[in-house]
Amino acid sequence: MASGALDEKVIVIVGGTAGLGLSAARTCVAAGARIVVVGRNAKDVEAAREELGEFGVAMEGDAIKSATAGKAIEVAVQRFGKLDGMYHVAGGSGRQWGDGPVHEISDEGWDRTMQLNMTALFYSNRAAAKQFLAQATGGSVLNMGSVLGYSPAPKFFATHAYAAAKSAVIGFTRACAAYYAPKSIRFNVVAPGLMATPMSQRALGNDEILKYIASKQPLDGGRIGQASDLDGAVVYLLSDAAKFVTGQVLAVDGGWGVCEGE
């Protein structure tokens, strides 16, 4: 996207102090936005605060707490006067708590995975919708999905609670898009393939998975995606260039959804 695509826009990014969220924050600032980012790691928050400088605010908060997104929006409105967009990035794997194939999923694995990937997203979407309605200005909500929400890869990525949560993100987003369209509040999903993040370290260290990804995500030489591959889609969906777009799932997956993998 060209610089200036987000001029005068105020964006809150939940999960925006590291990884994909921080990369998006940098790109949004470069496109002219003012940013409030939220993360739960104090060191990441401090580093993001120094990097954003006058263009943004970094604050500590846990996305799975219902008040966190609302507090971030309050900060955005107090500092910059309004809210134009909410990007919910926070989420992650539930493997450590027992996610896996359905016959192996523990109660904790299910509950934590859904809380991390769906309940937290609900909190941020609810807070954004309330603010947009109060402003009567419309706005954009962008949710982080995953190709695993609709395109399974059972050999290497059999985490069924995670797949259920990401599938739920799509249904929830589309339902919200339909309901709030008359208010000019847009809801969309960006669905990445396998990306280089802390969550993907298991895959990055597995030669068999890397060989699979080379044919499953064959674009640009067949590789794991980088944060920069996603940033342009994020800016587009948060910008006025997408003002006639709602209820959509934009896959940024290197071909995952249309290629079999070997």
C-alpha cells in the first residue's frame, strides 16, 4: 500500500507489541496512522513504546481479560480523539495445555485454546463495536484467522481446538459484518498460512515439515511466510481503499489453500 493510506486513522492493535502485530503497527505508522498497541510482555511493551515514539502508545495488558481492549480504546480516544480501526492479532497454540487430535484434547487444552483464540477476540470486537456505535462514524475491525480454520493439514497440524477456534473466528466475523453493515462498521478476517512466529518454532525446526511447506506454500520459492507478507493486506483492510469490503476472509498463505503439499 502507498504511504498515506492510513492518514489520520487511529488504530488499536491487540497483540501488537511483538511478531506479526508489531510488524503491522510499524507498517500502519508508515502509512500515516496513529497507533495504540497492547501486549502482555513488559519488555516487548517497553521496546514497542520506544519504537513508536510520538506516533503511538504501547500498553501492557492481557487480551484474555475482558477489560483490556476497552482500556486500549479509551487510551486511543483520549490521546488521538477517536477510533478508526481495531486489529485483533492476539492468539496462539494450545499444544502446551493439551490441544491435538480431538480424541487426545484435554479439557484444559480445549478451554485455554478457545479462550486465547476466540474469547479474547470477542472482547476486542465487542469493545470496538461499542466505540464505533458511540462515535456514529463507522470503522473497521480486522481479525486474525488462519488457513487451518478451513483448510486442514492433518499430517503435521492436527490441533483440532485451534482449528475450531479459527473456524469460529470466520463465522463470528461474518455474522458481525452482516449485522453492522448498515452502520458502516466493517468486519473482515486475514488468514495467514504458516508464518515465521514464536508459535511456528516447532515447524521451523522440523525438516519434514519444511519440505511439506515448500510444496504447500509454493509461492516465492516455497517458504514459510514473513510478517512483511501480511502487512500490506492489513493496511488495505483497515484503510478506506476497502470501504466497500466486509465479511471477507483474505488468505495470505503462499498458496496453501489451493495446493496439496507433498
